[in-house]
Amino acid sequence: MRWNLLSRSRRPTLAPADWTRALEYSRYARALAAAERRRLRALVEAFLRAKTFDGPAGFSPTATMRAVVALKACLPVLHLGLEWYDEWSEIVVYPGDFRVQDEFTDEIGVVHRETRDLCGQSMDRGPMVLSWQSIEDERAAPDRDVVIHECAHKLDILNGDANGFPPLHSGISAAAWTGAFAPAFERFVAAVDSGADTALDPYAATDPAEFFAVTSETFFTEPGIVHADFPAVYAQLAAWYRQDPLARLGSAR
């Protein structure tokens, strides 16, 4: 990615109209109690002051786009604090999906290179990259949220590699976390491999990091899916994020 071709937006304030518009993109945000909604707005304003928003040459994220991304990004840390995002400062918004060149080494040491089209990407200590078109398309797919998904990756890597094991709070044991996530992931992979229809996005079967990211985004969008299929995972996510979306939103539609 050639950063010299990016156009940078000024760090904005949050206009009332942009806040109202941003709420339209999150059913969960609209369901929050008044006090939590005020807390969320304060976090969004702080997020907008702390982060820079860029776009590819010829494209600049609008104030509404920035507000939507900020609102979605702040939902996971609503009761954790914005300091959980201190390790990164830049968000790149493309108008549509973007192309990346990936390189990886297989188990026998052979280096492979591939080109992929992505709708979101989180770089270790680097920017979070998003497709605005995907954010728009998700309004017709209410269990999806690429912003929350990528934020979950950012939280996951705070203590090392992305592996579905973020830094745990006091009172959450590693044994309980692993005891919930490991068997749930194995069962889900088996279901996907068998060709079974799954309520959770099959992309969660990719690896434990993606399972954590997908269950996190679904936790905030259609929590009934996670609660019904993986109740132990739901309990761990509720303890970790210090939120209970099911109490706000109810079961999956």
C-alpha cells in the first residue's frame, strides 16, 4: 500500500446530524439505555479526536463515514475504555473492497504469495483498513459488522499473535476461556466441514482468531446466535466485554 497516495481527512468533531446518522447503522447502539448512549457518544468524540482517517487518492471519508466507523469501533470498548485502542491510530477507508498481496510460509518452508480482495484488515500496530461499501452492505446482513470484527482482532493481538486469546481481565480464568472457546471452535469447524448450515458465519471456522472475531461481531449484532449455539462462549464474551447484548436485543431474528 502506497501511503503517499492517501488523502488525509482533518480530525473532526461530531456534529449532531452525523451522530444521528451513525446510530442508524447499529441496532445495538440504538438499544442502549440513555446513560450508556451518552457514554458511547463521549467515547466516539474522543475516538474521532484520537484517530486519523485516510482514503486512497481521490477518495476522502466523509464526516458521516467517520462517525459510523467510530461508533461501531467504540461499542466493544464501551465498558473497557478507549485506552484499549492506544496501540494504533490510523483508519483507512476505501470506497469498496481493496486488494492486498499476502506472503506466507507453509509447514515445509515453501513461501507462497497470493492476491486477495478484502473488506477489512487489521495490521499489527498499524492501520485498520475498511471497505465502506461493505459497511453499507451489512445493513442488509444484520449479523455482520466488519468494523467490530477488525476491532476484535486489534484487541486479540494486544498480548501477542492473533489467536483468539486476548488479555484476560481479573476474574476471567484462562482455563474457563479455553474451556469455552476450544471445544466450540472444534465443533464449529466439524459442522462447517460436514457441509451443515450454520447460523454463525462459516468464516469463523478459518482459525481461532477468526472464531473470536466472528463471535465478537455476532455478539454485538445478533447475540442470540452465539447464545443459542455456544452459550459458554457467550458467557465469556459477556464477561470480557462487560456487556450483555442479548438483554438489549433478544434472540436472533
